[in-house]
Amino acid sequence: MRLTILGGGGFRVPLVHSALTDEGSGVDAVVLHDTDPERVRAVRAVLDDTAGGRGPEVVVEDDLGAALDGTDFVFSAIRVGGLRGRVCDERSALAEGMLGQETTGAGGICYGLRTVPVARRIAAAVREHAPQAWVINFTNPAGMVTEAMSQILGDRVIGICDSPVGLFRRVARALDVGMDDAWFDYAGLNHLGWLRRVLVDGRDVLPDLLADTDALTSFEEGKLFGVEWLRTLGAIPNEYLYYYYFTQDAITSIEEAEATRGEFLLRQQEGFYREVGEGDAAARWDRTRQEREATYMAESREASGAGSRDSADLDGGGYDRVALALMRAIAADEQVRLVLNVRNRSALAGLDADAVVEVPCVVGRNGAHPLAAGALEPSASALVSSVKAAERATIEAATTGSRAAAVKALAIHPLVGSVHAAERILQRELDALPELRSVLTQP
């Protein structure tokens, strides 16, 4: 099989290649495509240093059409505007005293505004050059971008995220049960979902976990949200819901930090890409990766007193594992269950058939099919509906190029809630980012 990685100079590409090498994926050629040739060269150096001639052939292709021709699977992992764009998203919101975060709130809307048009062009190119290919979307905001691409590719684009399976692993460890022995009832949107039941031998053991203070505080979400709040919810939220349930705490922590997450990653990765050509590429990459993993959501853990990440969460295996499990399931018709971002159909009550949701799916040769999740509890359902409306308004603004529509997308998000603030945030973004000015060309 042939796999094309769009964003082939991305920092996580070596994780994907390592998994392909170790797991016998059936992929014999990996094509790397990126708009930044220097980043691709750096990643290629890491691959050459780590693979030692093992694994699939690696091909670098500058032309998008040529990169897609004849491919079986496409991993789309792009970042429009780069990390400098992420920093702008964070600081534009923080200037208004609002949450500055990559996928959540104003930051996610701004990131989506400049990303959706590029993602749609990629979808059109796949339809033209590789209509038989399956697209696995890594690009954030994952749910929004997947929905925009699905308008062109239908069900042949599937979004992934490693947050749900990471939560499941931590809960399984706390319960001392095997991952294969439990059914995890999870539903919502990307970075906005809840674990509602954990079935073992047909019995829901989540209430046992919620009642056990020691077990509940032994993993990240228990420390992050606190025992009493999790018991009040009767569920365990995705870690990104910290930004909704403890908004002001998160903002204060980010403002007090020496740098935003984007600023930290920008400095870190500029150093990595600059120095990787000096030798020991694999060792430099691994040191950078470990530092990156250890500091993930550091401001939230600081604000909540959750402390350092568990060593079991630092192995770097997340997106790569989910993507390869999905690819194998389709290629080999394995009939596995994965939590994915797909069109809703009728899985999640309260949303229409084409809304992309994050729910358990059965995956085989015909793609990913969402399982019925039923209704969320009322407050969760209201939040999902509100965020989905903001996502769709963002897609509309990015597709039409309307600045007025972009202001609406920002203003109706529950973490913004101010038209004037939305106008000021958008103006800062337009002043700083040519990638956004090229999208929003209409009043």
C-alpha cells in the first residue's frame, strides 16, 4: 500500500513511520509532502537515523498532485500559518481576557477560519488525483476540518484524535481492567466529549471508580477536574472540557505563565529544526518529543494542582496508533471499534445527519460507521449544540470569505460571547496573518 502524509515535515511524522516499521502495516511506500522543504529535510534526517533502512520506502514529493497519485491512504496533518499563527490565536484572545487555546474558543475559530479553505482544496485534490483513497484527518480543529472536508469527500474522510483513547487507558489502569475487557461509552464532539459508562462483563463499573477517591485521583482527569466535580457530573469529561468548566482558572494560569503553549512550541521547534542537521537527528528529536509530551496542557495541571503527567502518558503513542489502527481496519476489513470523528447519521441525538461528531464506530472495508450513542445529558447537549453552531458558522465564513460571518462565528462561541470582542480579535488576526487576509476578502 501507498501512504501519503500531507504536512510531511511535521514533528510527529517519525512516530508514524516508527509505528509503520514496527507493526507490519502493509505500507511499502510513504510519500512526504509539505510546503516547507527545510522541515521535510529535517524529518527525513530523523527517519534515516532511526529506521536504519527498515520499514517502508520514503519518498519526498513537492507537487501535491504527484504526492496523491496512486495513493491508498492520505494522512492530512497540516498547520496553516504555522506555530506563529497559533501564537497569534492565543494572544489575540488573551488580549480580551479570553481563553487563548489552539482548538478551544476563539483560538479554535481563528485557526479554523484559515485552515478550512486549505483543507477543502486538499479534499478536491484527493477527489481528482486519488478518488479511491481514504483520508485520515489529523488537522485541528479536527471535527470542524473533517466536516468541511466531508462536504467534498463524504464518508471517505475520517477525523482522529488521541484524547479519548488516552482517557480510556487511564481509566482502565485505575480500574485495573484490560482495555479489551471493557466497553467505553463516550460521546460528543472533538475535544468536547464525556465518558459516561464503562461496561465490564455487562456491568457499569464507572460508579465504582467515582466512589473510590484513591483510584479517581490516581490519573490525570481525576486530578484535573477534582473528585467532587466528577461525582457531580457522574461522568469523566475529555481533558479539554477543563477550559469550559474552569474557564477563568485556565485563563489566569495561561496569563501567569512565562509563555503560551504556542510560544513554547515555537521556540522549541525552531531550535529542533535548526539544529537537527548537526548530527544525532534521532536523539535530538526524541529529547524534544519528551519535553513536548511532558509539558502538554501544563497550564491546566498547574491551575488545578494536578502535577506532572504520568510516565505512562509520555510514550508519544497517540495519533499514530489511532491512525494506523484505522488504516489497518479498512485495508484488512478487521471490524474493530474506534472512537472517531465521522458524520453523525443518527448516532447522537440533537444533531443532524451531516454534523461530524466524535463517537465509537465500527470500522471495516467500508469505512467507519457510528454506533448509536443516544442523548447527552441536557447541559452537555446544550454545550455541544452551541459549539457545533460556532463550527458551522466558521466553515461558512471560511467558504464565503465573509468577515461579518467570521465575527458571528467568534461571537456565538460560548467562550467568547461578545460581538465587540469578536470584532477586535478578528482585526488582530487580520493585521498579523496574511493567511487569514487571503481568506476573508469580503465585508
